Amino acid sequence: MIKRGLIVPPGATEKPTKTVTDLLEDFTRSVLGPENRHKSNNMGREHLYKYLPATQAELPDRRMSDSYDTAIIPLGTDMSMREKYMTFHKTIRIGRLLEDLDIFAVTLCYRHILNPKQPSNVSISPYSIVTACVDQIDISHVPLRHDADIRLRGHVTWVGKSSLEATMEVDQIDEKTNAWNTVTNARFVMVSRDPMNKGSAIVNQLLPETEGEKALFRKGEENKERRTQMQTTSLFRKPPSEQERLIIHDQFLRTIDWKSMSFKTRIKPANSVWMADAKLKNMIICHPEVHDSICHKQFV
């Protein structure tokens, strides 16, 4: 079991009432509006610029509990949902779960934002929240079951000026004990953009109160510094270090045919695979979701 890194508000229900489908519906409605949900994200949003704040001082401070939310993937009771998430090995499709986490992280950021400049009769948010990176995902060695409910829950744990860190956990219920076991922890970095997604947009500051919240916020600061350090040492900005160059050259020397002394003749070291042989051009995975309803088989 993975150790939890969330601050659960007092009185929070153990079993959510919202599903991931409800989350997607709420997200679409709050960003695009009911009349524009099938159109491009940028259509009819220019008028929302006037509702964006110029500084963080115009926005009230927010707490971690303000963004806390939870949702359920009802695999235990909804057969159509189960088929959508199940692999041919009768485990969970991780890619589909990552999609849910991405949407969930976006909704947590929208819950964090409280904008007094937006009138109550304007239901469409002037903010566009996009995913900057998946900073970290810890997955338990215990595989997720395809026939038991999955719970998502999380909240915002760090905020900069226009960037937010959303920390989430994935739990699955043990039907024998009726207890929720945490099987995945995830941390997504999100960025707040203007209505047309052309520039950054300022969001509310995060005010940690308890010692646990302050520890999470400090961890968020450390994560930001780590990402900044990684950017400064990226190959797009700096050449390999002397140690890295020596490692690359040593690997090259171990593949040389010293008899021919030619770049064209190479020797593969023991327990190695050529990079060209590891290339995968195309692969189609047939999951139960795409089975034929009559023959109950997958056809490609």
C-alpha cells in the first residue's frame, strides 16, 4: 500500500457520489458552456478577458480544503464502465486511468480558483487550465482489479503565480473488508491560461494552515526547484558533462571490432540489444471494449 499524501477535510464522505463522467460533464459546462460544448475551446471566449485579475491581490487566498474533491469509477456495479476500463488480461487500462487523472487534476484547479471579478450570471470560466507535466506517479505492485470500484481524490498542494500542483490518489475498495486501499499516487503540474490560451492567467494564492499542509506546500516548492534545475541542465541548453561524455565514449568502445577498426562493423556486447532492434513502429492492442457483440471476439 502507498503512503498517503493528502489532507482529507473533516466530514469528507468515504464513498463519492460523483462519477468520472459527472466530472467531465461539469468541466465541459464550466469552460465551454452548455451551448458551446461541441465547439472549439476558443470560440466565443474573447469577452471573458475582462474578468481576469491583473494581480493576485485582487483574488482571495484559498486553502487546500477548498479544492478537495473525490469521484468514483463504478467498476463494481456498472458493466458498461467495466468493459471500457478492462484489458484483455482482466486488469485496468492504465492509459484510460491517466486520462481520468488528467481531467480530475483540471477540475481540482478550477475548484481552487475563486474569482470575484466574474459575475454570478457568467457561468463560463475565463480560465483555461492545461497540463504542464506529469511530475510523478507512484503505482503499487498490487494490480488494480477490473470488478471493484475505484476512487479518485485529491486537492491542490502548491500554487505559484499561474501554475498549480495537483496531488491525487487512486484507491480501490476491498470488498471483503469494505476498506479503501491506496494503489496509486500522482502529482500533476497545471498551468492557468487566458480564455484564448495565448498567455498566462493569475490564480489565487494558496494559504497552508496546518503543519501537514505546510509540509505539502514546502514539498511543492522543492518540486518546483527540482524541475527548474532539470531545465537548466537539459541537453537543449547545455552539452553533456565530462562524466556523461566518458560514459558515451566507453559504450562506443565496447561495440568496436578492433580487427576491422571500422565504424560499419560493430560488436554487440553481452546482455545488450541494439537500439534499432528495439524500435516499435505500430501496435494495435485489442481490448474487450472493441469486441464484436455477436461473436464476442476482436477483429482487426
